[in-house]
Amino acid sequence: MSGNLLPFASGNRKWLLVATNNNWKKCLENKSWGVKERYKHTIQRMNVGDEFLVHLTDNKTAGICKVTREYYYDTQPIWGDGNSYPHRIGFEPVKIPPKPIDAKESYNRHLREKHGTSGGYFGNPIRQISDSEFSIFELDINKNLATNQMDSQSTSNMLQLGQKIEEEPARLLEKHSVFLTGYDHTNLEISERNSLLGWRDKPGTLSEEI
């Protein structure tokens, strides 16, 4: 990365935070993000209301969160990788896709020409990024959430339809009476032609439904 200034917008700032899959799960469980000593001055700049993009080390986007508690120091173990990451902030998740999203396609399309390989761009575990770069990955998350919502609705509709189909035979039987009678071929043709049924003797079960 060069020393050129990024076009940061005023107001709440946008950040890029990087973690392993396991550490991200612990962060999400505890609503807390921590860094080592060398990054404490950076995390101290994060304010309540700032949003950060969560990037995983396997080059996937895990979601967007909002800072709800500014910098604090805490050595209580959270992560199981042997590091306490005592310099911390508190946060709440804002947009979390069901599964992390591959970030390579969007990075290569929008950022590779300017920043080079993704390893350099995502190599810093915590840094501020521009609103425009933040929005690239936010759009991926929005699309993913919308697709999953439509899939969920479609599944729900299919289940409801299946239930209606299962209930339909019973509903038809509830509303219609079914009778069984016997005719020879000649009388059957006459009945069909005149849309009439007749019996020589009064049927004993004609008024009973089955």
C-alpha cells in the first residue's frame, strides 16, 4: 500500500478487520474484537457507530458489524489460539450472511488493478478503508442475503403447497358424496345419453354417504 490518502467520508468511519474462521466465531459469540499490542493505537481510533467489514483469512467476507463499545482493555481469554488480544472493542452484528462469501471475484474486478494482489490488501488485520471500497463488499452481502431470503420464501411456499395437496383428497371427500351402483351395458348407455339414473326397486342406501 502506498501512502496516498484514501477518500474517507466524514461521520462514522468504515474499517476492515481480518480474522481466522475460528477467531471470528469467538468474536461473534462474545460480541468483542481484540488485537495485539502493536495495533492498539488503531483500534483506539474506532468510535461507537463506526462499521467494520469482517474478512476471513481464507479470502471470504463474513459480514458487517457496528461498534457499540469503544476501546477497552481486557485480558480475559476468549480466543483459543494462545493470544489474549487485550485491546478490544464491543460490537453488534449488522449483516451476517448464512455462510461467508468468496471475496476474490469482487476484489479482482474492482480493486486488483489499484491495489495489486489481495494478500496485500487484506494483509493488515485492522485498518480504515474508504466508503466506496466498503460498499463493494457490502453489495455482495446484500445480494447474498436477498438470495437466501427468496430461497427461504420459496421453500416455505413449497411446503405450504405440499400440505395443501396432502389435505386436498380429504377435503374433497368431506364435501362430496360417493355412491356405487351396478348397470348392464345397455342401461348404462341410456343413462349416459339422458343424464339420468333409475332403479326398478328403491335402493336402500341411496341416502347414505360413504
